Amino acid sequence: MQGIQHVACVFQKRTWESNKNDIRVCRMKGKHEGECRNFIKVLLSQHDGLFVCGTNAFNPMCANYTRDTLEMAGEPVSGMARCPYDPRHANVALFADGSLFTGTVTDFLAIDAVIYRSLGDSPALRTVKHDSKWFREPYFVSAMEWGPHIYFFFREMAMEFHHLEKVMVSRVARVCKSDLGGSQRVLEKQWTTFLKARLNCSIPGDSHFYFNLLHATSNIIHMQGRDVILGLFSTPPNSIPGSAVCVFDMQQLAHVFEGRFKEQKSPESIWTPVSDEAVPKPRPGGCAVQGSRFSTSTTLPDEVLNFVKTHPLMDETVPLLGHRPWVVKTMGRYQLTAMVVDTEAGPHKNRTVLFLGSTRGTILKFLMISGGDSVSHSSVFLEEVEGFNPEKCGEDSPQARQLLSLTLDRTSHTLLLAFPSCLVRVPTSRCHLHARCMKSCLASRDPYCGWTRGSTCSFLRPGTRIPFQQDVEYGNTTSHLVDCDGILQQSLLIEPESLVSLNLLVASAVSAFTIGAALSGLAVCWIMAHKPANRRHGGSSQSSIQRRERGLLSNSGGMAGSVLSVTRQGGGERSCSQGGETLFVMPNGWVKSGELDPGFLPTPEHTPQQKRRGLRLSDSNSGGWDTSQTYLGGGSVGLGSPCRMPPSVYLTTRLFQQGGGGRHGGEGRGNDTPRQHYVCLSKQEKGGKGTPRAPVRKSAGEYVYPMTPQDSPERRRVVSAPSAPVEYSEPLPLRWPAPEGYILSSHGMIPVPLPPPTMPPPGGQAYMSQQHTPGLSRALLRGALERGELGELVDLSQLMSKKNCSDRTQAGQ
């Protein structure tokens, strides 16, 4: 503890430290070394000295000190219920009628909040212990005496808004100074006059905007015939940042405690007013009157005591004077947490100046101007003063700038600012900044400053007789004066660190949304416009690979089986463009990326049945069917397969045009010869050269598919992976497994000799595919047609189109 006394320019200092035993016990309780010190929380002046209380390493103690020598008078007393254990906990204290009234916590864990009276002739009284209707996590702000009551201002969690979870509200509570406690049955050694009400600091409107957190109050001051108290409020941290100064009339405040009570009939019900008929007599919460039937609180009936014990909350809120705050500051980067009021500012002591301390360490200065009546007031922002001094306070950080307290020293006309590491003194005015500019001095409207005869802006002491000029009321009588260089111009509305305006924020959000939506729409349109073009103009090799993947049921060698498409069982009919879709399996047994949905894989229990499939044609009209072909094999045979090749069907849609057109024929698209589609069937001769001899294991069993596909409930589609690597970079050669082919016509099947392979396969080797020459096949067919061997060919183009898969010719073919 450090107390400073100024007597004849001699400063005296007194240090009150905790003893080693208290520090050792504090450390054993798990506290840090910095917390196990003696932090002074109560410093009150009495007629014969100072009353001081400190935390004393989480073991609070109180002591009396003489005023002149700062020596301890008597022995220390316990600080329990007079001083908190933790220096971070808020507390209030004052002396009234010889007794000490305190608001603090009584235990180490800060669970038991209490308003306590002690150290007087009256008996010690306290609030009800562990009752959330009386207190719920209170934060005490101030306490003051007015009339027969002691008023405590604090904020706490509201019990009446339990359906909104935790809501912090500001309260004012009062107790009678003459309260002696209840009877031995009810409220013994406890307050019988404790009542509390909510403080309403809000901006009126259809939905009131509340400032619920009380940070500081002024003393009770007399303004225009009223006893009023000013309160500094702010919004919660999760709300719109803002602070406001609201003024309350003490008469109206006391009248609220004469109104209706509020109650909660059950834990699940809402809080409702108590009817006047349900209130017992005499009225609970009132002070005992000497000479009446109940002259002391101890003689009150148990019904009255029980009622005041269960109904401490008032229904009405304390209204603010003028129905709106006197000062409002919102959308700032800091909150206002400290306040002092000078009601005797100016040379005539008739001005009221308000000083507000912020969490940034600055001081905001306002001039209060009364309206035509005693209710309405307005405020004028004068200036913002930097209070934090880095040279004196050391480190400049947000924590170091936290303002702990703000006090007005009327004798020296200065402000005392307490920070965590220093104490700073700031003058109440800065008249020297206006220098010798009369217009700037008068336009400042500062009641502490005036233009004196020496042609300078000077500080005006109360009661000064020096002639001066001021324009505090209006500040607009300087139009005839010339401008000066270096005029001090500060405004609360224009701050370098303030938040952006609401209009700018809304405009920016709308603009960002509009621009983003437009850009997104343009990007989607561009992608969708170029996506089909990429598909149409893709390379021929890529389109050839894609069509082979969809239309080729190839016979792979080795242990691989037929690769057939798999569809879900019970699925609906699919369109022609999707029928017969082929799903490939890579040689290593894994599904090709992006080609097979895991849900398509068959299971032994639910192997899907084969559905009717139409003949697929090429998706492109840029050539013949050289790149769109289907080979239906009766077994799982293919290139290099050692097994016997059963009869098979080869379907093609090669264009037969005059002159051997088509992609392999070398003719362009300009030929106007109508295109015709034909079906050629070929079978393999049993025992032919190069025919595989050994059978292989079929993945679908021993069932041999017929040459003409037909519906059968016993048929199943099987997926097996080819073991030989498949190259898609070059077009696959057409397979002609038989040395003799057949052409289907109206006269039957006509054998057509096929040319021998370019390289006969060696004995014992796997069957090798023979290179197909497009021009040769067309020449053979054309020759057979000219010789009359084919007769009339059947045009099956309508059967092989994509749109009409199930159509037939007139003859039923």
C-alpha cells in the first residue's frame, strides 16, 4: 500500500506488504507469485484518519492509518466481506452513520456475493447467501448515500431473462441504514429492506436499443433543482460497439421502489408482476418508522419478511431523464469505461463538463448544455486528449493502456489517470493550443479558456476578475474574425481509427454481391459455351478411343474374359445412346479411373440380368464405321487365346459408296452418293489355320451365347479384366478370325473368300489378329454385287439408327 500526503510540500510514503507466511500459503493455494501481494482495494477517509483494506495475498486485511504520519493505528482486522480476495474482483465501500457498507465477495472462490454492514453500533447484516434472486454474478460499480438509504449500482446476470440464456443488465439496489435485520425465524442477521430494480439506458424507438453494461457512475449532483446521477453504459462485447451516458433522477429512482414487485411462480414460468392484493401489509422493503406499530424491522410479521425474501426484484425499470441518453458514441474501436463530472467548470462555476476515459487511454471531453426545461439536455464534443504517456508508463500496449480509474483534482484543475504501470496527471484544458488566434479560442467553446486582454487564449480560474471573451453557448460569433494558421480542429465524428460508416458498409456489400454474381454468371456461360466445342473439335485419336471404349466388346487373351457392360438390376429402360455401354477393367484388375461406379459391380447374390440392347452406331458422321464396330464372341476368347474360336458375329456399318469412299478409302465428304448401311455376318471355320484349340475358363460359366442375341432370364452380364495390356493410341485392327466370310442377302448367305493373313501365326502360338484392308473388303462386296451373286440387299439402316432401336422392316426383318 502506498499512501501519499502533501503537507508543506513534503511527500510521505507508507508501504504495507504481506508477510512471508501469507505469501507461502497463497502459493500453496495455486496462485502465482505476482498475485500473492497486498493490493489495496479500499481507501476511505474518516474524521480521524484513513481506513485501508488490501487483499494481503488472498487473505484480506483492513487497518486504520493516521492522516498526518501515515502510521498504523491499532491492530489490523479481518477484511472478509469488506475486501475481495482476488485483486481483479470489483468491490465498493463507504462509511455512513458510523458503519461501513461494502459490496464484495466473501469467499476465496468468489461465489458468495454480499452487501455487508459492519464496524458500527448497528448489528452486522448481510444479504441472503447463495440466492440467485438476490444476486447472480454481480459486478459492483459504486455505492452512495441518499436520504435514509444506501444505493448500490452494479451489473449482473438477469434472472428474469432466463429464456434468453445469459443476459447482463444494470441494476440499482438499496437498503435502509436503520435496518436491524429480521426475526429469529426469518432473515435473522440479514437485510429486510433489500430491493433492486433495473436501470434503463436505451435509445427509444419501435425496438429500444439498450446499453446494458454499467461501467461508472458520478456522484449524486444537483443540476437545475434536481438530484441526479450520471451513468456510463456500453453494449456487450458481442453487440454493436457503443457507449452512452444516461442521467437518472433520484426522485424517480426512489419512486420505482414504491411500485409493483416481480415474481416467478415456478421455475419454468416467466416473470410477472405481483398484484397489489397479494402484497402484505406493511409494505415490504420499507424502512421502519419510529413511533409506528412496527418501529423496528425485527418486529415485522413473518409474512412480510418471507415476501421480501422471495420478491427482491421490482417490476418497473428506472427511467432515464429526458427519455434518451445525453451522450451517445457508437461504431468506435474502443469503449468508454471511466467518467468524472465537473459541475463547476468555467470562471463563474456555472458550466458542466464531462470527462470520459476510454480503453485506448484517451480522454473525451464534452460540454453539457441544458435545454429550455430542466429535463432536456444536449452535449457538445470539445476535444480528445491523449492520456497515456509511453515515456512514463513504459511499454505501449493495449493492456498497458487500460484505464483503471479517473479522478478529478479540483484544486489543481487536473485529471488523475491510473494505468497498470503508472499514474498520469493531465490538465482539464489545453488553452495554449489556440495560441494567439482569437477565432480559434472562441470557437473551441471550452469553458476553461477565454480570450484575455493580452491578446492570448488563457486558462480562466474560478472567480477570476480578468476581462475575457467567451462564446461557450453557441460558438458561432467568430464569423467576422479572420482565420488563423494552426487552428486546432478535432471532431468526434471524424476519427482515424473509427469504424466505417454503415452506409458505406451496406453499399460495399451490395456492390460485392452484384459484381460477384455477374462474374460468376459470365464464367459459367463461357464454360458451357466452350465445353461442347471441345468435344466436337477433339482429336480423331481421342474420339476413336472413346468410341472404342463404348462400343467394343473385345476378346482379350490370356486369362481375361469377355468385357461386357454391367447395369443395375431393376433399372428402367435406357435410351439407345446409353444402351450397351461398355465398362473397362484395367489389366491389373483395377477399374479404370472415372469409368466404373462402385455401385455397378455385381455380386453373386444380385447379378443383374441382361437387358435388351440396340445396335450402337457411331456418334460422329465424319466417316464410316471403321471406328465403331462390335464383335460378339461366343466365348471368352481373344488375341492370343489358346482356346477354340466358336461361331461369332461381326457387325459393321462400313459405308459402301461408289469409288470406295470412307475414311480409309481416301474420299472426302463432298461425295453426294447416298450412304447405305449393311450387316455382314462371318463365322470361323472349325479347324482352320490359326484357330485356337484349347478352351479357356469362361467367367460366366459354360454358357455359349447364340449368334443372334435374344432375351433370356438366365443370361448374366459379367465383368472380367483383360490380362494383356491394351493400347489405345493406335486404331485397333478389324478382326477377321475366319478365312471365309458370308454376306447376308435375300438369296441367303453367300460365301466370300477372304485373303490369307499377311503373316501366318507360328505353330503353338496364340492366335494373332490379321490386318484388315478396307479397300479389299469393299472391292469383294462390290464385285459380288456386280456379278449378281448378292441379289437385292436389305437396307437395315432404320434398325441400326440411334433413335429407333426397336423398329423393324416391313417384312418383319
